[in-house]
Amino acid sequence: MTATTTGGARRRRSSEVVAAAEKESYPAAVDDSSCSDSTASSTDEKQSLSQMPHQPRRSLSLQSISQSLLPWLGLSVWPCMLALPLFLNTQRFHYSTTFPRGWWTLRGEHWLDKSLEEGGIWEYGTELYGKTLRHPLGLSLGISAVAVGHVFLLIYFRLHQQQYLGKTTSIQSRGAVQYVYSDALKNHLCQPGGFLLLGLYLTITWVFDLLPHSYYSFSGGIQYKQVAMCLVCQDFVQFLMHKVEHVAHPKMYKISHKPHHKFTNPKLFDAFDGSVPDTAIMILVPLFVTAHVVRDCNVWTYMAFGSSYANWLTLIHSEVAFPWEGVFRKFGLGTSADHHVHHKFFKYNFGHLFMWFDMLTGTYRSPSAVWGKEFNVGV
């Protein structure tokens, strides 16, 4: 009896141990409803995360990229300066089908060699005081090329100035000069020492056959190497004449260049606001010298050079910086900040389109030298 009782107790203890072990190995089953609730909750969280603003983030990134690229649209103003000569050399609007042959060749309608496109004779008179009078087609197109390029420049500058293409920074720390745009534009276009005198010079030298023979040729398109050579030659001679005006004699400076230096904080429309002697000495003399140094230009090259020069000369007088100026300065190309240094301090940066000649002669001063002082940082 005792043995039986003892054996039964042992069996009960053994079964209890096995049950406890099973309980440890296989925990109580989880409620299905709570499991499905947690799974649904997890799914909802994933869906909500997936629906969080990925698209706005992408559009924000695109917006920031477009905002950073927008100011660089202004670079398009440079090829636009060449719009007319490029346009008249396209197949559809080629000058040879647009204008009568007698306007752009010396020979005439029935001349066998059609490649001799040397510039026509003016039908209103072949000679005056022994000089052949050239047909004014090339002259008219040249002046029009400058005007068309200037229209593009003025449109771009207005958008840039009003910050439609991004934030602008004035060159000088005292801020850009305030003015009425329409009044300043009218004054800019009507300067007797500016476009009017330039127009008179171009008319006389063209009509009276005072340019090298090749300048009257309509053969070929724009010769870009010659355009670059003309710009460098023009700016070198202008650099020399500019220094002469400053240092030759106080009376010469007072008569010629001093009226332009009343603008110590210039704006774009002050580019040709000076005096007639100043324009004659510093622009017309270099133009004539350049034409007789770079003698192998054709009419399209002369147009491209004239438009690039006149419009670049205007841009460097801007009261606000342009986005390309940092890149230009690395190559010694003239910027508005470089030219503001000259107007502010008088004895530096006599070059206009290129700073190379100032660098060689020790008269160059970088705008960064006066950042945080007279000039805003970064211009």
C-alpha cells in the first residue's frame, strides 16, 4: 500500500514537471484579434509613411534647381548680340535673296563670278571728291545689328534689375543709385557723345570707302577669330587713350573724360554719358586703328564686333552684378565690379573689356580688395 502511494506521488510530480517544461517551451497562444489589429496598425503606418510628402520634396528640389539656374539665363544675351548677322546668313532669310544684288556687290546682276560679293556702289552717286561712295546696305545692317543686340540687352537687364531672374546684389555697399527707368533710358539713347557720334563715324567711314577693302565683302559668315582680335585690339588702344586722358594734362582730362567721372557709383545707362571729345579720343580713334590693324574682316564680322563691343561696354557700367562675373574675372574679362573700381578710385582698371593690360602694367585692382568696405561681398 505504501509502495503504491509512493509510486503514485512520483508519477504526479513527474507529470507536473513535464507540464511545466511544455509551458515554458510553448507559451500561451496570442489572441488572434490583437494580432490582426497590430498587423493592420503596422500596415496603416507603412501606408501613411509612404504617403508622406515625397512628391513635395521632389518638387522642392526641382524648384531650388530652377531657382539656381534661372539667373544664368542671362548668358543668352551674348549670342543675342549677334542675332542680325546670324539671321541674315540662314538659308531661309539669306541676304542674297533678301536684298537686290546691286546693293551688296560691285559687279551687278549678270556678273559671272557670284562669289565676288564686295559691297555695292551707291546708286545716288559713284564718286565724291574722287572717293567711291559705297552702298549703305552694310552700314544700315551694322547699325541695326547694334540696335537689335541692345534691345535684347535692355530686356534682359530690366528683368535682372527687377529680380525676376533671381536676387541681385548692388556693386557698391552704399547701394545702387535710384532713378526713373524711362527717363534714364531716354537720356542714354540720346547722348550726343554716344550712339549719335558713333553713328556719324560709321556713316562717314563706310560711305566714303575709308575702311579696308575686305570690310565691304558679304562673302562668308561671321569670322569669330577676327571678332576676338578686334575686341582685344580695340580695348588695348582704348586702354592707352584712357590712360592718356587721365595723366597727360589736367586740362585735357577736364575737357574730355572728367564729365564721365561725375558718376562715382555708375549705372548701366551712364555708359555713353560723357563728352564729345571723350568719345572721339577713347572710342572713335581706337575703332579706326582697329579696322586698319585687323584688316581681313568681312561685313558680318564687323557687325558682330561692333555689337559685342558696344553692348559689353554698356554692361560693365551696370549698378548690379551679373551671375557670370566670377567666371569672367578668372579669365581677366571685364566686369561691372572691375569698372566700378575705376569709377570709385580713378587710378585703377583703365581697361574695359579686358583687365590684362592693367595686370601687366600694375594698375589692376580686384573688387575683392574692397569687399565689405566700399563694395558688397561677392561682387
